[in-house]
Amino acid sequence: MAVGVFDLFSIGIGPSSSHTVGPMRAAAVFAEELTSSGVLEQVASLRVDLYGSLAATGHGHGTMTAILLGLEGYHPELILPDEVEERLASIAETGTLQLAGSVPLPYGVADMVLRPLTVLPRHTNGMTFTVSDAAGSELRKATFFSVGGGFIVREGEEDAAQQELDESKKELPLPFRTAAELLKHCQNTSLSISDVMRVNEEDSRTEDEIRAGLLHIYSVMEGCVEVSLKREGLLPGGLKVRRRAPDWHERLLKEDKDRDPKYWQEWVNLIALAVNEENASGGRVVTAPTNGAAGIIPAVLYYALHFAPGMDQATQEDRDDVVVKFLLTAGAIGVLYKEQASISGAEVGCQGEVGSASSMAAAGLAEVMGGTPAQVENAAEIAMEHNLGLTCDPIGGLVQVPCIERNAIAAAKAINAAKMALWGDGSHRVSLDEVIVTMRETGKDMSSKYKETAMGGLAVNVVAC
């Protein structure tokens, strides 16, 4: 089916949508197929091969443990942090995996086969699952690709999936693949960008379901911040990165008792840091549109709810309206990146993750601050234009440095982009579509060293421990 707002904003665990959420989802799908095909009880051995970026940075991104959970039948949007800790502790202690939740197999992280220098044709984030019976005969084998944002594609089904996607888009009331098509719908119908997205979402959900779903998404974002602000100490992984959000929050509460507008950036920084510190520790976050960029949209939405003009007099219903409109608009822009380029850091660098999120957030903010469709498109364009070329080179393969601070910087960029667009009339020299194509081509030309492989940039120039 066509990519929708609930595909771009999904609930999962950190630290990475492409390296944690996607692999867990693929493993869970494979486990379910073993059950549905009737071969599960015959399985005597399991083999997991990881390729390219998944193999190169999998340890730091929690790929292997996520796959173990998926093979046990857990899905990223349903599993809770306590369940994660409990199951991983059990597997580590016993050395036994409960395949599809019922068949015990001696298997763990150390048994996975890593092939970092082998990149499969479809995508650098490739993984193959193979199970055999007691005689060594292969029972089932499947290869999946984690293509960013938690989305997965199965080898051999790419063309069919694309055809299904194209057909489903044709059935939407207001289908669009480009910003030009999106703006044309706005012009022809006098609808805002959020309204166009809402009309398309209503093809599969009621308006009340859409509203309730988006408000739930934001409640998880808020919950993520609340949990993060209570955690202190060092982030896991060995880099000894100290959590800053709790201390910053305590200082802000002392210095800014009346929510003075002059502190807006400190609050935005705090929200972005809090979300991404929680993501880095493997906590529950909203993929928006990826985990590595999960703090940007919550931070900018926080700005919209607390510092945008008129919000000091807003009712709860008004605030809920802002959340819904913001996320629908951001989702519409996210569709453009998913359709025309990529939101995978392993495919196009961090411009595809942080850049896309910053662009989506800028659009959402411009819309809730009264921008016209042209101004909203301009805000999205400005934000991405100034994230072009952003590399993905996390130190130690961990989603910590530079990822956490990068979210805060990109959130501020999004706010500035929205303000710049709102001071204009919507006309501008470079279109959003042109910038998206440029991002895609830049990612294609970018050396693989800078695309989540831990082979270049900060990942090699800074000592990890």
C-alpha cells in the first residue's frame, strides 16, 4: 500500500531504525513464515548472514540483539523495554533462542556471520536467514533489506512491491509523488498540505482514528522525553558519553521559571537531546522518520506548542489540533523523500535521516504557524538544502556522537527554515523536488566510507575508547 503517515511515524526501540527496527521486523516476518509454512517443528539449525553496513556497524547499532528478538517473534512496535532486557538476558545466560517463541535453538550473537565487505545489489543493509533440519537439508531461506525508517524489502519481491505501491497510490483520492503534484492538489482543491495528507489517510482510516493515532504517536514522544529526563549516568556502549538532558532540565527549571521566549532554543535542544539519549540507550522512541533522527520532530513540535505565537492562550483541543496538523504535514513531506530518494543513512548518508527529518519538521512548523502551501514547501526546501552532503560516520558504530547533538542542531535549522519561509511569499528559486533529487544524487556519489560503515570520518579519526 502507499506510504502513509503511520508508516513514517512508527513506535519502536532504539538505537537505529535501519539497523535495529528493520532487522527485528525482518526476523519476525521470517519466524512467522516458519510457523505458517509448517516447517518450524523440523528446524534443527539456524544461520544468519549480515552484509554491508549491517555487518560493519551492527554491534554498535544493536542489530544482532534486535534480530534475536525478532526471531523469537517480537515486533519492534509491540515489544516493551522491560521485555527487551528480560529476553536478551535470558538468551545470553542460557545460550538458547526460542525460535518463533516455541522451538529452542542454541544460538546467540556470536553465531551470526558478518560480511561487512560484501554489499548485496539491492541495498547495503542486507540480511539472509536460513534454517535446516537435523539432516542438514535446507528448509527455508530468505533475504531481506532494511531500507531505512524501519521499512524492509524482501529479495525477489522488489518489483512486485513497487507495482503494488504504484497501484495503491493510484487509488488514493489525491495521489502525489512530487512536491509539484502535492502543490497542484492544494491549488486545485484549496486544501492545505496537511488536509491533502488527511484526505489520503481517510482512504484507510476514519478521521477520528487518524486523530487518535497521531495524538498517541505524540504521547509516546512525550513519554520518551519524560523517561529520558529521569535517567542519569553514562550511555551504554563504551564511549562514556554522559547523559546531559537531566542536568540541563534541572538548570532550565531554575533559570526559566516562567517559560521566557528567550529560552526557546535551550528547550528545543533539551527535547532533542532527551529523545536521542533515550534512543541511544535502546529505549522506546518514535521513528520520525528514522531512529537516528528521532529527536528533531518532537523538538520542533515542542517549539510549536510552547513558543509559537498564540499558544499561550491555546486550549487542549487547540494544542491537539496543532499536533495533528503538524504531523500530517511532516508526513506529507516525508512521503516525498521516501518516494524520490531515501531516508537511509546507509544508502545516502545522514542527509537522508537528519536532513529529511529537519525538512519535515520545518514544513510542519510552517503550516501550524499559518503558512501557505507554497511557504510550507519553501520551508522544507530550505531545511534540506542546508543539510545536503551530511555524512553518517558515528563513532564506534554507536548512535551517539555526532548523532545526538546533530538532532538538536537540525531542529534549530528547521525552526529557522520555517521562519525564513514565512517571511517570504512562497516563491523561491530552488524547488523542493530539485533539492530532493540533489540529495539522492549526492548520496549516490558519496563515498561508502561516509555511509554508516565506520570506515571514514569521525568513526576513524576519533579514538572510540
